[in-house]
Amino acid sequence: MNVDTAGTRRLYMDNAATSFPKPPAVLAAMMRYATELGASAGRGGYQEAIESAGIISECRRRLQQWFGGEAAEHFVFTLNCTDALNLAIHGLINPTGRSHAICTHIDHNSILRPLNSLVQAGCLEQTRIPVDSVTGLVDPKEIRRAIRSQTKLIAITHASNVTGTIQPIREIGRIAREHGIPFVVDAAQSAGHVPIHVVDDCIDLLAAPGHKGLLGPLGTGFLYIRPDLERSLRSVRQGGTGSMSDQDSQPDFLPDKYESGSHNIIGIVGLNAALQWLSECGIDSVVEHQQTLIGTMIQGLSDIEGLKYFGPRSVRHRVGVFSVQLDGFAPTELAAVLESHFGILTRAGIHCAPLAHEAIGTTASGGATRLSFGPFLSTQDVQYACDALAEIAQSRLPLRK
């Protein structure tokens, strides 16, 4: 919670967009890089460049420790989760062939739009699996039934940025593995919030941002690539890598095959510090705290007249993302009242997930108002938000001019 210059309470509840605040160690590490190192990894043999390269390698090892995986170099750095998903999807689909892909109605546009671009190019057919309108869950049996001989990938959003629903990725991953189909998981809302193990969950390609649940800075993300899959996953960007500079063809080894151009080292430095902070906390502690916040929210919203929230009612089947609608308020108006009267910062609208809003029936009304949690929120903060919504519902507070 922050206080602005006028002394007004500012409660940040938009962690599904990007986490805030960051651990102090993240800012300290980035400041040290900016003021003491400043060098580009792989572009020099002097001490600062070598140390920068070492931090990048250390960050890969931390990602491997956090998510499993068979080799640290198979964690490829990207600009964000969207960039990672584009690499996964476009890299798997042959633009000159005719392929089939499976996704779901709960997916974010970061899956839907790359697939649609390939459909429009005439090289892909897709099957979109519906989800339960109440829970937002997909039925793995429907995914199994949708598989064809031409299916080249199955993609799914692990945790919904609209309903908070956690999908049964391990069961879906086993189905994909049974059929030899690459399984692409969008972990934008789950990485750092719930346990993920790429081997146990049968994940072939795991895409995640560094700036959300992993608590790093914007402009960071990664794609985990299962060993041997790099043989068939095309690179979609070529250029300088700092390796094999005497050759004018892209290296075919990881991570260089997919990491062209200078790294966002100041961002990776921050992500590395964030991963260390999270590892010291432990995933069990992170999950326990999140479940406490979720339980507080579910209880606090349950008796508010005229208010509806979407997604599972169970603490264990969702992350800390709550989209709500309140009778008499458009989503943008409710968000404005929460900020103007209570200093609560939320996000209103369709949340880049149009099919998810269609599934839960909120499209015609402009979507919903979303409150989303991070590790620095307390149960008191969540209760304050519930009390604010209850007060708005009871008094029909207008916008403060």
C-alpha cells in the first residue's frame, strides 16, 4: 500500500497486469548493474562483460530450480510472455504446410492472436475447446477428442487472467505426451503463484513473464524448451548472439538459437534477484499466503447484494484473480469509484481475453472489474477491498468529481 502526496491511501490490486511493489533486492540489483557494470554479455572479454554473462547464467539456473527442466540453457530469455508464446507457436507451425492446433476459450489473446494469424495465412486450422461457464474449467476429454493426425500443438492458459481458474495441466500434458503433440503452457498468471514442474507436468514449452508473479521488472520473460524439441522449433528472429561471430548463419545450439541481439541485462539482473527472493520465501509459503488472501476475498464477497464474482468458489482451484460485476455499475465506472473513493487500483474491461468473457457472459456489459493479488498484500488489504465493494453496493456511491 502506498500513500500519494495528498495523503490518500493507494492500494495496488492490479498484479495480474504487473506486480507491484517489487522486492527491494530487485531494485538494488538493477541499480548496481546500471551504476557499476553496464556491459553487454558476450560482447567483450573484460571483467564487467564476464560478470554480466555470469548473472544471465545464474538466472537460468534459478529458473531451472524453480520450474524443473533438464538443462538450464533450455530456458530462453524473451521480452515477455507474449514474445515467448509467439516463439513457441510460430516456431512449431510450418508456414508452408497445413497444420492443426488446439486451444481453449479461456485463453488469452497471446495464444489466440498468433494462432489466428496463422489461420488467416492459410497454414493452420484450429479447434477451440469450450470451458464451463461457471468454473472456467476445460474438460481434458474434450481436448483428447479434438486431436487429429495433423495436430501440431496444444496450447492452454494455465491460470485465467479473468476467472483465476487453474487448469488441470498435468492431465492435459499427459494426453499431449501420449499422442506425441507439443504441449504449450501460458503461465502468465501462474508462474510464481503455484507450483509448476515442467517434467512432472509433461510441459514441452512453458512461457512466462518475469514481471508478474516472479516479481521481476517489465521487459523480461522466458520460454522453456524441452530437450530435443529445438530440432523442430524454428527460430523466428536471427542476428548477433556474441557467439560464432565468424559465421553468417544463426547458431543451432541453445540458448543462442533463439536469443538474437543484446540481452535486456538490467531486466534479467532484476529477475535474478526476484527469483532469489522467492526461493528464500519458498513456494509453499507463497502458495499459503495467496490461499489466505483468496479465502478472505471469497468470504468477503459472498454476502454483498448485487455483486457477482466469476470463477471457482474453491481456494485450491484458483489464483488471486477476481473479476466482479456490481448491479448498476459499468465495469469502468466501478473501477473509477474504487479509485476515487477508496484508492483501490483495479483493471476494468475485457482483459485481452474475449473468449473467456464470452464464456462467462460478461461481453455485452463491457467485461468486468478485476482485482488481483500479489505477495505484499495483507488480509487486511483484501478485507478493505471487500468492505469498499460492500459500501458501494449499499450506498451506490457516485463518481467523485
